[in-house]
Amino acid sequence: MFRGAAYSYLGLLVLAGVAFWPLYLSRLGAGIDSYTHWHAFLAACWCSLLIAQPLLLPGHRQAHRTLGAVSYIVAPAFALASLLLAHARFHAMDGTKFQQEASSLFLPLSAVCLFVSFYALALFYRRVMPLHARFMILTGLPMIDPVLGRVLFFYGPSLPNPLLYQAITFGLTDLVVIGLVAWPRMTPRLRAGYALPAVIFPVLHVAWFTFAQTTRWLPIAAWFRGLPLT
């Protein structure tokens, strides 16, 4: 199953090229800001780690551990790049534009929260392979929405409500999260150790459709926008 996850992330990386072609890859020489470039580069690096590490087991454990050590640098850099990109984009908006777009700031911030949480859990359980492997898989799941959402938007039929794109991408993500509870099989104790933190995925996804669409989210978004980050 974990080799299957590697091939799945390979497919996601290829799909990312299609998703980001219209507004990014086709315009690399058009003066795009450095925050975007660093975020894209580190996202590709992280996805590559998720592809390579499962394929190195069981025959190349030392190489697997070496890439694990590389992740100590790539993971925090990726999280930081994601935060800085979100801040730069929303900080550059005028007040009216920010009021209109503030809800969408929830998406990158919640994605960073998910990534950091499950990377930390993967490190904590690095000697418990069934949990370590699952939590590493979960670190990549926040990439499904920005990739698949863009593919649906640019190449699929137009949907009547923008929230329907997240209904599809988040629904698929949560199916993967739920599927990892049951397969491959784990002891009840390990299953609980996975399921309890994994519930953060559907919780944050529900929050996007509810809390993030209300004025209660605005003070949090405005606080983040006002930080002296970029």
C-alpha cells in the first residue's frame, strides 16, 4: 500500500504540472515573485520525498533514513514558504479586495496547520512504522485541493458555486484519510492512535464551509495580514 502511495504522489506531481501551467509554469519569465517560486520548488521537493521514501523500502533503509534527515530541512522550509506566500499575497491587497478575499486565506493557513501537525506526528512515531507511514502520507494530502481544484477549474466544466470545487477536493481527501484507518490493517490501539489526530482533516474542511465563510474569520485573517512577515 505504501508503494501505492508513492505512485499516487507521482501522479499528483505530474497533475500539478497540468494544474499550474496556465497561470504559473507558462509564465515563468513574466516577473512572478520569489515567494511563489520558492513555494513551488519546495512543494515539488516534498512531493518527491513522498515518492522516493516508500520506494526505498525495504531494500535501501539507509537511503530512506538519509532522505528522512533531508526532510528536517525541507519540511520547515516548505511550511515557512507557504506562510510567506499567503502573507505576501494578502498583504498586497487593498482593504476592499481583502474584505472580498479574506475567506480564502483560510485555505493556505489550514493546509500549513495540517502539514506541520502530521509531519510532527510522523517524527514522533518514526519507530512505529504503521503510524509513521500513514502520517507521512497525510502530510501530502493538503496538496490535493490546490492541484485538483485548479485542474477542475481550468479544464473541467464550470461549477455554479466556487465552494463546489472544495466539496470535491476535500471529499476525496477525506476518503483517503478514512481509508487509511482500515487498510492496511492495524491493531485497535494503533488504529486509535491514527484516527484521533486524523480527524483534524474533516474538522478543518467543515470549518472552511462554515466558520471561514462568516465575519468571525475576518479578525483572524486581518491579524495574520497585519504581521510584519513580507
